[in-house]
Amino acid sequence: MHSLDVIIIGGGPSGMSAALVAGRGLLKTVVVNAERPRNIVTTASHGFLSRDGVHPRELLAISKEQLKKYETVRYIAGLVARVAKAGEGFEVELKDGTQLRTKRLVVATGFTDVLSLLSLPGIEEVYGKSVYPCVFCDGFEHRGERLALFSKSGEDFYVPMVRHWSKDVALFTNGTAVDSERKRLLEGRGVLVVEEAVAKLVSIGGKLQAVELTSGDRVERDAGFISDDYSKPSTPFAEQLGVGKTQNGWGMEVLDVLPSGASTVDGLYVVGDARSGFGGLMASAAQGAACMEGIVHEIAAQRWAEGANA
Ligand SMILES: Cc1cc2nc3c(=O)[nH]c(=O)nc-3n(C[C@H](O)[C@H](O)[C@H](O)COP(=O)(O)OP(=O)(O)OC[C@H]3O[C@@H](n4cnc5c(N)ncnc54)[C@H](O)[C@@H]3O)c2cc1C
């Protein structure tokens, strides 16, 4: 007999939305959250309806505060160290040794950006402050500025996107040659193509000033975007429990999970970036909410079938 209806690992927008719906659905729930959402390096979360511009910590603080009234939900600030199948459900062990059991497990642990994979010295100082992964998240704040786009591919779909927010775009391929025809097209659209390797990003207080090349030349820039593959799932839990991999629409390798969050492993769900690679705050929250609605439906139907609520 499992004492909990559901455990949610991770409390970013996906996990906390799932927790909110679980509380409203009267489910006995535990949320374990290491409290390090992916965008913690930024000062402002953008595009989240009614919370546009708040600090990522504030978004978490508001979510925690609003969860308090749901007495069936317990929030634990902590780290899950291990998960395993146990009977018909799952066993979850926290770093402090606490062990929990549940029939249903939601993995909402997001993705982690590994900046060392980028070969862009100086990136740590500017990441999330003036150089970002997502134009929807931060393009507006830098519209019309002198923008850098770091991408090893001259074919990158992000070129028209960044160009949409500014007429002044320099594409840095960091040592990768761009096909001459493509280069002509890019330059014809006003995009400066810089194939020379990057020596470092020059910044002051997190604000990008210039991109210095190995020749010592500098290209002055105010802000930038990165379009490269440099992130990975924050935890291996879903894979360890048997969920397979597939490619998403952008060619990224992601977990093979249904749009509802349900996986091929009975009782195991994956939501948010952990499922989609880079969902954004609103989409991740929506995934968490929709997934938990499905779980509440399933539990209610099961209790009905068993006559438990007769
Ligand atoms: C620099 C930057 C800026 C961004 N800006 C925006 C923006 O302005 N607008 C926008 O829509 N999107 C933005 N994003 C994207 C956004 O951060 C993610 O899409 C969103 O956070 C995904 O939500 P999530 O709940 O899936 O994961 P996360 O928010 O990453 O939350 C995952 C949570 O799981 C916890 N966790 C991980 N492992 C464990 C474990 N073992 N045990 C317990 N807890 C664990 C983490 O600590 C974290 O709290 C930005 C991303 C970056 C990198």
C-alpha cells in the first residue's frame, strides 16, 4: 500500500503547476525541489502571463506561498538522489536519506546548460545577463541593439529570428567555415558573418561589450544569443526507470513521452524541459498542469471503478 498518490521531483514552473493541480485535486502529494530553476542566472523571467519580468526566485516564492493552503501537499526543499521501481510504484530517496514511496512519479527536473561545451571564454559572466539562449525570452529587451549570434552553423534557423529583433546582427561561427553561397545570402541580408575563432567575450558587470577574436580584433556587441547544443537533462531518473529517447521537431534528442506527460513506464510522467528540452516557463507550467489533471482523472476513475467512493 502506497501512502502517497504522487511524488513530483522538481519545482520549477512545470513541477509547481503540477503540485497546484494535485493540491486542488485532493491528492496526497510530495514535491521535492532543489530550488535551482534553469533561468536562475537571469534577473527577470519574461513572457509568463501576469508575472512578466519577475525574478526567477520571486516566481518560486509566490508558487511556494500559494501551495501552502493545500494541506495534502508537502513541499520539501531538497535533492532527490535516487529513484527505483518498487512493486507497483516507485521509491524515491533524498540526499538526506529520507525515503518515500508512491504509485505515481512526475519527473520535472528540467535541463542544465553546460556552458563549458560552448568554447566561448567569458560566457559565464554574461549568460542570462546579456547573452541568452532564447529570443522570445529576452529579444524584446535588446531589440534594435548590436546583437551577436553564436552558432556553429551558418544555416541556423535562429539567424532570421535574431534578425527579426535587430537589423544589426553578427553571426559568430567560432572557427567553422560557412558555405560561400550561404555567406553571400547572409551578407546580402545585412548579417555580418565572422568565421574566425572567438578568443573571449569582453564584458563589464555582465553586459557584453565586444567579441574578441583570436587575431585580437574586436567586434563590438551589446547583447547576444546562442544557438548550439550545450544542454542536457538535469537528472537521469526517467531514463534509469526505462523511458526511451526520440528526436523532437528541432532535431534535439528528448525523452519519448506522450504529450500528456505519460511515459511507457506505468505510473511515470515527465513534464517541462525534462520532456521538451526547452519549453519556456508558460509551456512548462501548462505541461505540468495538464499532466496532473490527467493523473487526477485517472485516480478518480479508478476509485469510482473500485467503488471506493460509494
Ligand atoms: C538564461 C535563461 C533565461 C531564460 N529566460 C526565460 C524567460 O524569460 N522566459 C521563459 O519562458 N523561459 C525562459 N527560460 C527557459 C526556462 O527557464 C525553462 O524553460 C523553464 O525553467 C523550464 O521549467 P521546468 O519546470 O521544466 O524546469 P526548471 O525551471 O529548470 O525547474 C527544474 C527544478 O528541478 C529541480 N531539480 C533538478 N534536479 C533535482 C533533483 N535531483 N531533486 C530535486 N529537485 C531537482 C531544480 O533545482 C529546479 O528547481 C530561460 C532559460 C535560460 C537558461
